[in-house]
Amino acid sequence: MAYVVAEPCIKCKYTDCVEVCPVNCFYEGANFLVIHPDECIDCGACEPVCPTKAIFPETELPAKWAEYKKLNADFSGSWPNITEKKDALPEAEDFKTKEGKRSELDPKPGH
């Protein structure tokens, strides 16, 4: 089982999770992070440090965000690996609690 990054991360991209991940299984999009399901060791270190509460164990992913399991798997295969903490996006605080952000997910790789 792996952890999954869901909608609350969109347009925030806090990287506290990246900093604590022992296996570097996070991948970076333009405005979103994902976890590679085959690299995640299910340690759970990332979940409590996420400021937006966007990370869930695969079995506890809310049904409304079920598609994020596939999105994490798909994007982690093409986005660059991120291994160090970076600043959150400038608009992160404004979008931290916003819901319904799926249409704002940018599929481009991060940098």
C-alpha cells in the first residue's frame, strides 16, 4: 500500500513531506506533488507534516478524490523527482483550504 497526494495540494505545493520522506518517492508538477506508488514504503512520515492535509493512505483516500490514486501513479512516471524542501507556491496560503481545485491542476512537470 502507498500514500496518495490528493486535491488539497493543488496550487499550494508545500514540500514539508518531501523533507521527511526516507525514500525520495515524491515527484513535482508545476503546482502539485505526487507520490510514486511503487517507491513509497508506507512509512507514514509524510502524512502528519502536510499543512493542507492532502496526503492519505491509499485505503483511506476519500471517495471524492479516488481519481488521485491514478493521477499519482501516472504523473510520478513523467514528472521530476523532488528530494529537497522548497518554498511553497506564492498563492499557497490563499488556496490552502479551497475546495474544488481539480480543474486547476497543471499537468506540466515542475522545476
